[in-house]
Amino acid sequence: MVVRARVRGVYATALSKLLHDNGVELVDVSEVIAERLGIDTKRGLPADVTIKTDDSDSSQLLILGFPEAVNTVLRIIEDHIPYIIIYKPRIGLYSAFKAVVEGRKGNECIARTPIGKAVLVDVNSCSEGQEIPVSVVKVPIKSGERLVVSGRIRVVGRYAIVSYGSGVSFSSFIRNKDRITELLSASTKYLREGYSIRWRSNADEAPLDEVVSEIPHLIDRLNELKRKLIEAEPLDIVYEGEYVRLVELTYKSKEYLDKLRGTVTTTTPYHHMLRSCDVTISMVVDLLDSLAQYIDNAKLINVVRDWIVRRLQDKKEIVIYHKRPTGKTIILGKGVVEDAMVSSRGIEISIRRLVRGKGVYDGLNIPKEIGDIIHTKVVEGTWNIVHKYFNNEGSLKGTYININTPPEITPTGNVIYVDLGVDIVNDLEGCKLIDSSKFRELIENDLIGADIIAEVVKAIEDVLNSYCTV
């Protein structure tokens, strides 16, 4: 089966090239990308899977579609893009099963599902022990998000989502008023029969006859699903729905995509890092891309690095963003740039932070005191960041080394990396490896691949040799 994919967002050119080269049929292609790849735009053809930049984090890809299509695309991405982190929810969007009600908690109805507790909506009663056929309407893909299931079961097609009821709605990507009018007219018959229709973006430009002809088939599938759910055991998944996958692109991943994009159009070094860090520097990226065809790549790398360093030197404050693989991001701290330079290793910066409160330093278990100074060393391309803690008289109190993906150092004054669950501390009495259990969880949950595992092992060895030898 040929998989049809729609690609959108910051990485669209590089990803389109990758998927096209590996046998995926691209549909609904922009004119620019179609020209770059020498292919047809294929407007009006439905996508089996959509790959796009995540709205809340432009370093992440959201992949959504039919299970087989998602698996095909993800396999290509895993096989080619290095150093990615993948989150795979254990249940699909619109998947269907019989949930077991646990009762009310505050204003919410809570039910048991195959992967734990969920908020249950669209039901008339919430009595403990009830077995209710449900569809998943929200999949938790990031930290803090909750599973939500609905008592209105649904089936998903290429052009529409059908459920019981009497409503009609449209994807926000259907903007053609004539097409909306046509779809409203086509929906009337089914609304009278007790069905609700959600028209998907694929319905915008596809032939109307093809779009509308899908509805009777979806209704048959919906009625069959209803029968299966009545007979099913509680918590047995009867219908998979759509798969959702979240892919974290790290510094090294973006480097690879820069090179891939460069095979079809002129591309500056750091293209994707710059594009994903802030929309305000898009014009600078466009300029650098245009220069890439005239300037040797090695020279242009230094031009971009020098520009980033100058921007950092002008900044009054730099922010360290500590990302966790499950999607949660915390601000580790804010400080001033003491030094920024371009070395043989790339961009290097030293950040100074003043401690303004009391407490205990995590891992080191030594007192945190007002007036302490934290010196942080960040080096482009390295798999660790070093934090040294000094008292107000300048005496070293301890060293904390975080093992992480190579940090992105952006001209907007941010340091961004993904924590890999391993830290090494030196409390002046010796070194200790801490938090390695989190690293094991990343491996056990299949979030990271062999390439990242190998780099973490090497980084631990390098840190021990550099900071823990007498």
C-alpha cells in the first residue's frame, strides 16, 4: 500500500524530500516544495497521515493518521534522522473500548481505561461500575495532559468523522465557502437519520462525489462498532482509531535536516535551529539561505556563529531551558553571559547566575546560600552542561554535570536541550553518578534509540575522566 502524506511546518522541505525518496506519496503539496522536488502538488488527494510542526513547540513533530501510515512514516524518520526522541502514546485517538466508571471526582466523571484513569464526557450518568462504550477524544502526549474519553463513539475516515447525534462541523482548514455549502447540503440526509458528521481537511479540495460517498461506509462501520462494543469485554480495545506520535528534534537532528534540505535548495548552516527558535529572525534566515550559494559552507558556519555570539554578548540575560523527554520544559535559570566565543568546538558561552534564596543544591546535598554564584559552561555539540557552585568568597562548593542532548545556543538568548536522565556530581569528596534510573526509563519506554544511548555512555566516560580523576 502506498502511503499518502501531508507535510507542514518548519521542516516541510527536508521531511518532504526524505519521505518522497522513501516511497511515500506526497499530497496537498505547496507550490514551493513541489517545484523544489520536481513533483506535482496533488491537490485534492486525501492524506493518510499528516506530519507537522507542533503548535506549542517548534522543535517537535506531530504525526497523526491511520495506524499503518503512521508506522510507515515513523519507521522512515527513525531510520534516517539521528538523535530523535519519540513519544508513542499507548492508545490511539478515537480508539474505542468499553470503559468502567469509577464515579465522580469534583465536577468530573472518572472512568477506568486500558491505560489508566480518564475523564469521561458526553454521558448522562456517572455511577460506579457502569460499563460504557467510549471513544478517545484526547490523547495525553505531553506532561500534565490527561486522557479524555467520550460516551459518543466515533469512526474515522479520510474525509469525515461520523458519530451518533444530529450535528455537523468543519475542520478549520476548510475555508472554501462553496465547499462548506456543498457539504452542509450533503449532510442533511444523515443528520435526519441521527448521525453527526465532522468534515476533515481532506474534504476541502477532493472531488465532492468521492467525499460524500464515504459517509454511508462510515455509518456502516459505526453501527458495526456499536455491536462489537456491546459484546466486548471491559477495557478491550475494539477499534484503533488514529495513531498520534510526537518526535523531538534535537540539535543533531536539525543538523541532518539542514544537509538534507541543502540537496534541493540553498540552505544555511543552522537553518532549522534558527527557524525553530523565533519567527522574528526569519528574514535573517532567508538572507543567510540566499548567501549559502555564494559562500563556502565552512566560512558561512563561522559567519553565523560570529553573528550568534555578537547577539549573545549584547543580551542582558540568557535563559536555560531544561526539557524533559515527556515534553515538560522548565526554566533551569536565568543569568548573564560572562563570556561568549567561537572555538574549534563551536560556540562556547559562560553564564553567571547569582543565588538569591536559601535551600539545598539538588544532587550535591550542600547548602544553597544567598550570594552564592553558579557558573555554567555551555559548549555547542557536547553532550553535557557543567554547573560549578561557588560561595560569595569565590571558593568552589561543588560541581554538577548534566548529561543532555547537545544544547542549542540561539541568538535570541536561549540555551535549549533535552535532559537524558543522568547526572554526575562532585561534592569535593568525590564523584557520584545520580538519577541513572531516569535514563533506564527512557530506554525501557523506547523513547530513545541506540545512537543516543551510545552518546550518553560516552559522555559519562568523558565527564568521569575530565572531572573525577585525581
